[in-house]
Amino acid sequence: MPESDFVVEGGEASTRSLTPGKENTEHFVKPDMNMNKTNAMNTLALIISLLSLALAATAYWRAGGKQDVEHARLEIKRDMELLSARQKEFAESVSQSIAAAYETSRQRLQVAREHLRQLKDETVEGLEKQVKRAQEQLDALAQRLEEGAKSAKDATVAAARNAEEAIALRVRRIEARATLLQAKAEATRAVSSAAKKDFQRAEQLLEEATESLRSVRETLGEDHAYDHLLDAMKLALREATSTVRKQAEDVRQKIEQVLADTDRLVSRLESDEDKAVKQSS
């Protein structure tokens, strides 16, 4: 039986025949040939895997996968429609809320307009210019309110809400201003009554002015921009009322301090409304 030996020479592998009496022969095997065979096997395995995956996907589709995909698509569509409906419902709710807020502001302006009309008819000394200025600013604000209510339908929810809140703040302030002017009218009459030695009437008028000041605070609500001025006016009213009760000599001086504090607060409100008009234009 022939014998052979495996020999490596010069980086090449060979087999050499060792059979006696026969010429030795060598068979060289190139290393690249083995590597090419390995690559071919790997490529073939990959192709087989891809074919298997494709066949499996096809089988899944035919076995009901198509229905699963369609079911998932319908579920997503239903969820999207539900979300859209909820968004529309939310937008309508916010729109109604904003419209209701504008209506509340309209009613507040109407109340303030009526107060100013009464003050104008009473022609109390020292109030004419302030009443006229308040009426002018109120009319301008009423027009701005209607513009805001109209534009709210086309604005984003955030923009519409911000615009409404800004107008509502100005409305409350002008309503408070009308009530302050009412308090000033009452304090002015108290000066006159005290001068006539009608201290009971003067005290009554100062109590009415104190009640008007309380209404101003309620109207302003969370708007604390004028707290220090309101506190000063409250203190002046308390001192004036106490002086009237004692029928002291400085009654007029104390009541006039109430008038001065009221004028300071009214002027501040006038100025802030002017600023608001400029900012919104």
C-alpha cells in the first residue's frame, strides 16, 4: 500500500509519495483554495437563512398575519379619531370658558358705567374731570373687549386666554376706580356736613366711604398692585371717622386727607390704564 508523507516547504503544503521503487511525486495544495471554499460555504449559509426568513414571513402572512396588521391599523385609526375628538371637545370647552369670561367683563363694565353716570349727574365738586376721564377710558376698553372676544375664535388657546385675562384685569381696575370715585363723593359730602356741624351725617357718609373702599378691595381680588395706597386710604378714613365722632377741631383736615389719598389712588389707576392701552396697541 503506498505511503505518503506531508511536507511543508517554502510556505506551501505538499504530499510526497514514499512507495519504494517508484519515483517520488509531490502534490502541492495552495492555502487560498481552502479560504475560498470557506467563504463560499458562509455565503451559501447566509443565502439559505434569508430564504428561510422570507418563506417564514410569507407563511405568517398567509396564516393570518395580514389580518393582524389590518387589525392593528384599525386600532391606531380609532385611537387617533378618539384623540382628535377629545382635542376638539377641549378646545370647545376652553372657547366657551373664554366667552363666559368676556361676558362677565361686559357686565362689570356696565356696572362701572352706571356708577359713573350717577356721579356725573350728581355733579359733586372736584369729581368732574376724573369722572369724564374714567368714562372715556371705559368706552375705549369696552371696544377693546369686543375686539378681543371676536379675535379669540381664530387665536390659539394660550393667546386667547392671555388676551382675555389682560382685558379682565383692566376691567376690574376701572370698575374699582368708579367705586373709588363714589367713595370720594361721599367723603366730599362729609366735609360739607362737618362744616355745618352735622357730625352724625358726616360720620354716616364716612362709613359709606369705608364700605365703598371695602368693595374696591373685593373688586380687585388678587390684584395687589395698589395695596399700599388702599391701606393708606383705609387708615385715613378710620382717623377721620374717629375725629368726627369726637367732634374735634381738625375734622376737616382729617377728611381732606381721605380725599388726598383717594386722588392718589385714582391717578395711579388712570396712569396704569394709559400704559395698558399703549402696550396692547
